[in-house]
Amino acid sequence: MQALKSRFNYLFRSTRGLALVAISVVALITAVWGTLSGPMVEWGVRDITVNLLGMKMVQADREGRIIMLYHTIAMTVVAIEVYFMTEILPMKRYEQVLINATITVGYLTAVIFGLFFGYFGQNFAFHGLFLVGQSLVFFSGILLAAALWPWRKEYRLAPDSPYAHTKSGVDLLRAAFFTMAVATLVSAMWGAVTGSFWANGHETFLGEDLIRMPHKSLLQKAIIGHLHIMVTLVAVGITLIVGKWLDFKGKLQQWAMYLMIFGTIVTTFGALSVVWLEWAHTTIYVGSTFIMLSALLYVIYSWDKLIKDRIAEQGIAKPNFFQKLAALVHDPLKFGSGWQMVFM
């Protein structure tokens, strides 16, 4: 009994445990639902999965099923980011517990009942619970934004702090996280508003269905904007998290945080304004450029740090090119956090 209690406490009361559960959920969904498309259909694996699990796959419902599927995955990924944020950013203990508990109950409720509704018969009580789960995830975002408020005096940095801050001591990393959180809430509301028109003048569709359509309705444009900005904001969150992980600081961080905050605001405005403005994509390009420049500064800092730290650890006075290269890739995980940005 004590062993079960200890395991439960680890999985649902520690940051690593919560992240492990969420990653496992994504892995399980990917492993099972990944057999329903692609070459798995031609190989007959899809039929085995459907029959084994008793799924009810009506072709007319395909778009709706897929939309519920990737919403469940997206909310789980957001939950993982939130766990990391509440761990690495200073906040009161009760705020961390409340935020983590709310989003955990929210995403698990949305995942379980969303997938049951989409793939195992359309019981609309399950759909209602799916919406309850989404609402809890949204509410946890409000709690997170309140906890991240960067102008609190207790979170101000000293004038001589090596970490990015304003003249008044406002932590720019915290401000960047706050900006990302608020933009995510606004973008989620944008998706919810368009979702309210389902079966009321709006037909279900997938993003790829609209690529070759020159003319799109306002609702279709709104959902395209929602799709793009949510993916972007998840990427912004990951960039900020790995920056904190690798102790990003100094002048490069100072510039990077200003670029990231400005780019996040501009890109969010551009993505949501595609409904009305013909030049909205130009705004998105401008904002995205600032975000990518911020990520580039992180890559420069992190790779330089990896090389210097490893060379110092080895005690090499004058390293050659190959020794520096070996030092750079010595820790694949830390090197990869920058490489994936360069590759993308």
C-alpha cells in the first residue's frame, strides 16, 4: 500500500511524474491511433485495431474525429509545458499546486472523453465532459497568467543580475512567459468562438482541405489562424523553457527576450487578423522573424556555452576545431535543443 502511495505521489505530485504521465498519454495515443491512417490502412492494421477495440468508424465523421484527436494531443503537450513552467519559474507553492492539479484533471478529462466520443460511439454526455476538460485547461491558463504577472515586486531582479531585466528590475524571461500565456488564452478563445458556430452555418473541415481553395469563408479563415498561432505559441513556450534549462543569460538573452515578446505579440495579431486583413500574412512573417532571431541568439549562446564548458572540463588549453566540435555534440540532449531550431 505504501509503495502504491509513493508511486501515486511521484506521478501526480512531482513535476517529473506529471510530465511522465502526460508523455505516456501522448505515446499511447500515438501508438494506437497511429495505426488508423497511412500505410497501416493498406497493411490491414487499421481493421485489426478497429475490431479489437470496438471502434465505430463512420466515414462521414472522419474530420470531426481527427479534430478531437489532435485537440487531445495538443492539450496534453500544453500541460507538459505548464508543468515545466510552474517548476522553473518562481511562484507560490499553492499556485503551483492549483495550476498543476487543474490542468491535469482538465487534459485527462478531455483526452478520455474526447476520444471515447470520437471513436467509440457518439454519447453526447462524453462530448460535454470533453468540453468540461477543455474549460479546465483554459482556467488553468488563467491561473498561470495570474501567477506569472511579471510586475510583482517579489519577482524583480537586482540591478546587477546577469539575467535579462528592465531598468526597474522586471524579469524579461517572466514577461515573455506571461506574454505567451496571455496570447495562448486569447488564441484559445478565438478557436472557441469559431467552434460555437459548428452546425450553425459551419461545416467541419481539416486544414489540409483548404490549401488549394482560393476563396475561404470568414469562419474557415478564423480556424486557420487559430491553428497556426497555437502551434507557434507552443514552440515559443518550448524555446523559453530550454533557454531557462541551459541558463540563458547575458546581453544575448536581453536582446532575445525583447525580440521574443515583440514577435509573439505581432505574430498573434497577424494570425488572428487573417479573417479581415489581406496583408495579415505579412504581419505573421514579420513577427515570426523576430521570434526566429530570438531563437538564433539562444542557439549562439547555448552552443558557445556547451563548447566552453566541455573544453574546461577536459582541461584543454588551446582546443582545435575537431575538439570544439566534439565538445559541442558531447551532450546530445543539450546540443539537440539548439540543433532542432537550426534544422527547423
